[in-house]
Amino acid sequence: MNGAPFHVGGLSGAGNLTFASGTYGLGDSINTTGIALTGTLGVGQANVSLVDTDGVDLGSLTTLASGTLGSLTGFKLESNDQISGSSVGIA
């Protein structure tokens, strides 16, 4: 995804989700599965804010490249999940 501010409700499932640039708000603040990923999440030079009532379930691989990934309710990782990147911000 690339471009202007983008906001969407809940998001779940496997697959690859990449944010090249722009500002994004994803999730559902009144749902425990507002964000439940099992695939990969890539954040380029984007500002991505994720929302989930009980914390954002990140997928198997989250890669950040000069972008910012944030969540007011925190992040959850399974034992085999990984976060990688350089020059990144996680809030």
C-alpha cells in the first residue's frame, strides 16, 4: 500500500502485507481480533498504527525499514515470531 492516509476496520489472516509509504490506521478498538496476523508485515517509510483491544497479534515476520509501527495496546508475539529491521521506531 502506498499513498494518502488510509484507515480500515479489523484485519486478520495469513499472507503478506506491505506498507511502502504513507500513514495508515488499522484495526478495531472494541474487538479482540482487531489485528490478528499470521503472515508477514512489512513497514517501509510508512507510519502504521495498529489497534486491538487486547494487543496486536503480529505475524511470523515483521520487518521495518525506516518506518514507524505503533499500537496503544501493545504487541503480541508467538514463540517463533520475529521482528527485524534498521532505523526503525516501535511505539
